[in-house]
Amino acid sequence: MVGGATAMAGGTKMSGLTDPDRIWSEASVRLRAEIGDGPFSSYIAPSAVRLDNAGGLILVTPTAYARDWVRKNALRRMNELWLGLDGLSRRLEVRCRAEVGSVPPASAVLPGAGNVVDATPRLAAFAAPQSAPISADGARAVRAAGLQERLTFDSFIEGQGNAFALAIAKQVASWADGHFNPVFFCGPYGYGKTHLLNAIAWEAQRLRPEAKVVYLTAERFLSTFVKAMQDRSTAAFKESLRSADMLLLDDVQFVGCKTSTQEELLSTLTALIEDGKRIVFSADRAPMALTEVEPRLRSHLAAGLTCPVEAGDRELKIAVAQNRLKALSALGVVQGEAAPEVLAQLVDRTPGSMRELEGAVNTLAAAAGSRLSAVSVDEASTLLGMAMRGGPERRITVDEIQKTVADHFNMKQADLLSERRTRSVARPRQIAMYLCKQHTTRSYPDIGRRFGGRDHTTVLHGVRKIEELMPQDDQIARDVEALTRKLRG
């Protein structure tokens, strides 16, 4: 890949690779470095390369919005990178999942992988009857954007913040008796919840090849259920879920937007529990904190075992960075090992989620290539540039922070500037003040003036209060992290 990256940069075509998964893996590293981790993670990382009925290659995005974004902002460059690596000179088209139904993956189906399926293509068969559904009864696994081959227990890095969740995940995957049901993994985005659900699916199917294990994202559950209602095929939809021996639903917080889907999920949950089937959920918050979810469903989600997946410490993050570099080395993207001080600096200057850390590692790998072991701390900073938090960032304003906080807490911006002192207003106001101090150059008196003419000591108290509460209150820590992510785009 080192030579490939050089060749692409210089405009010379590299031939020889024909496996779409390998090409996509190598092209993605370069593309992430060029367009940035944020846009890549939002629009391209959840996508998958598949074959259409004529044998052409298509990039399947999870939504139509993502498809349109890719077409406008990334498809041309994506094809340049692809053609630079593909020995067969193929081009990529881009479509959303609703358009392609159950189109098979671009690579051959993995042998001996049991009945584990990403339910995306199988459930999509109800919305696209002209496409052949993928059977859960055949000994085959579907590689797609949802269920990822690399996310196994072997590749999961254990640390202080996730040790309990990992132990429970392994217990669930082992089909052990005396299990809790449902098991609910919760925590900030990017810290391993999806990894654990994928790992459970792979391991559970390995141990019981005859079992029906269904994994799907909440987004796919929503869209396919709505389509099934439109097509009057809800009976088939329900059967596909309620006949499962194990159901894994990722990002369940997204089912809170529609009453009908919540009712269907509650009915499915109840039916599976009554039949003694295993159920695993994940969300960005604990069940009772999902205020957008109907109370009965919330209560059922909280009735089993809630496992927090917490932010990793410095040692865990360094281990994650090292593990990612090993994976890239196996793909031929880099040669050698990064110096310990380079990894330490990378971790210290990327304090966000594990996904952001992996994005920074990918950028370093793509830029350094065969020179990885010779890269110094200063050179790494130069190579990474804006990919690292220490680089120049978009200017964030006080007004933007106030609007973002108000929207996050379902209140008006004027409430933050008002004299109201109830906790439902005072705490968001303090969080907004804290974010202003963290992300702007405004002084305490200036921030106070912009919050309804408050004294600088009020702002100082608010900032210190949030700093004090964040290590103690998980919800406040999650709110601050989510708001920071929104502000940074």
C-alpha cells in the first residue's frame, strides 16, 4: 500500500489488486486522510462495497442523504483512488440501501461462518421482493456495513473502562445458563458498543452453528418496518425477528422517533423473552435516560442487565493505537513501528472517542507509510495537521454554543439568558458557560455579558461546577461530550 499511496499521489496507476474488500480497505485509509475523520465517519465508514446483478461495483450507503453527500463531495476522488489500485479498471457507483435491497457483498461469502447475518439485506428483501433474500438457514455470513468481520473478541482491546462489559459480552456469546435478559450496553459513541455486539454475534454463531442470530441497527429496524407497513408485509417482518434465537439491536436510542416502531419493538422484546430467546441492545445512554422512548419500553429495556462501556484510560488508548497500526501493517499500508513518544503524543492530542483515535492513526499511517518507525514527534504533528485536536480548528462562537446547548436540552436559547434558576435551566446554562470557556477565547466577564449580563463570578462558578461534576456524573459527562462533538462538526 505504501507504493500504492505514492503511485496514486503521483497519478500513476497501480495494477494487480482485484479483491474489492482489499481495494476498499486501502483506498479508505487515503480517503479518510484527505476528507477528514468527521465526514468520513459520518458518510463513508457506514457504507459497504457490493456487486449489482450485472457484476458492477456499487458503494451502498445507509441513507439517501449519505448517498447524495458522497456523490457531491467524494465520489470523483473515490474513483480516482479506486482506479489507481484496481487491476480490473472498475468504477464505483453509489446508491443507498433502499435502492439496492439485498444486493450481495462484493467479496465471496465466507465459508463455514454459520448463520450469523447482518439483517440489513435479509430484512430489505421485504421491501424489495424482486431481490433474492439471503437465507439464514444456509451456512453463510453476510459482510455488510452493519456486521463487520474485523469486530471480534480477538480484536477488542480490554481496559479498565470496558472490562465488565467485555466479560458480560463473552458470557452472552457463550449461551450460558442463568443469563440476564435483555443485556443493555450503554455509553458514549466510539467506545466499543458496536464492536461488542458484532463480537457476540460471531462467537455465538461459532458455538451454535444451527442457531439463528440476527443483528441489525436501529436505523434498519425503523426503515424496514415502515416499508413493511407500506407493503402490508408486517407479518413477514415480525417472523424474521421473532424466530431468532438471539437478537442484537444497535443504537436503540434511534427508535424513539415513532410510536408505531416502539410498539413493535416492545412486542418483539416481550415475545422473545417469553420464548427464552437472548436479546442484546446498545445505546448512547442507560435505558431510563432514554427520555424519547415510551415509558413501558424503557422499563422493559432496563429490566435485564445494564452494562456501561466507559471511556478508556491512556494505556488502553495507546494499546488501541498499536493494535490499529498492526492491522494496517498486515495490509501493507505501513512498515515498521511507531515510536512510543509518537503514540503517546497522538493519544494525548486526540482526547475524543476511539473512532477519532483510529482516524488519527489512519492519517498518520497513510502519510508516513514505510517511514513510520523514523517519524519523530514533531514530524508526526506536521503530518497529521488538522486531523489532530492540536491543529487549527473551526472558530466556534458563543451564540453557536448557546443554540447548540438549547437544542440539545429541548429549550429556547432565551432560557439560557433569562433569570430562571431552576435546575432544568441552570445546569444547561452552566454547561454552556463551560463550553464557551473551553472553545472560545472570551473572558469570564465577556461570557457573562453574553448570558444576560451576568457577573464574571457567576460564570466562574458555573465553569468550576461542571468541571467538578463531570468525573462524578456520567450523564453530564455524556452531555458535554455530545455537545463538543456537535460543535466540532
